[in-house]
Amino acid sequence: MKTYRSKVDKWLTFLLLPFLTVLTVLLVLMKAWPAALIVLLVLIFIGQLYLNTYYVLSAGTLQITCGWLYKKTIPLHTVRKIMRTKSALASPALSIDKLLIFFDRQQVMISPEDQEDFLLEIKRLNPSINI
């Protein structure tokens, strides 16, 4: 079993999170409690995504976890193809530098921090995957 953390784009760390933190503080100072609470909840939600987005490869499955709300288990024998992509579409990933995984009649995008090692490991576990 091997765990891969999600790659995190720099804009998320250096732009969005500080902006939301400063906005929350300003709203608290202005005593705009409902707005401050909403922004704080958004900040907490993004923070837990940051800390809890990862991918686990085991002998027979790829388990995708993105925060509290998204968990998916994909049997490796159903994975047909993996492509590199740069996509801003919503997915259980914190970067636009993603891998597009085709399985069954579905697809999902993920962004493991170490894509090379991830691809080597998934190919080792299922040599029939087209990369």
C-alpha cells in the first residue's frame, strides 16, 4: 500500500488562503458576524481539503480521498488508460497538473505530488494500463 498526497498549486497556498484569512479578520473587526462566519467556514473547508486530499494505491484498488465529502475506490483491473492533463475542471485534486484516469465507462482526474512514482506503481500493479 502506498499513499500519495495531492500536489497543491502555489496560487492556492499563497493567494487564496491568505486572502480569505485577511478577509475573515477584517469582517470580524467590522463586526460583520454572518459574513465573517461564512468566510471562516469556507476557509475551514478549503483547509481540510488541503490536509485530506490523497490517493492510496494497494494491490487491487486505487482509493481517492478529497476532504470529508469525496471518497471513491476504483478496482485497478477496471483502469484502462491514464493521460496527463492540465485542467481547471473540478476534481478531487488541488492542482491543474493532473492525471486523467479512465476506468469502466467513467473517468476521474487526480493530482498526485509525485506523478512519476504514482505512474510507475500503478503500472507495476496493473501492467495492462495504457499510459
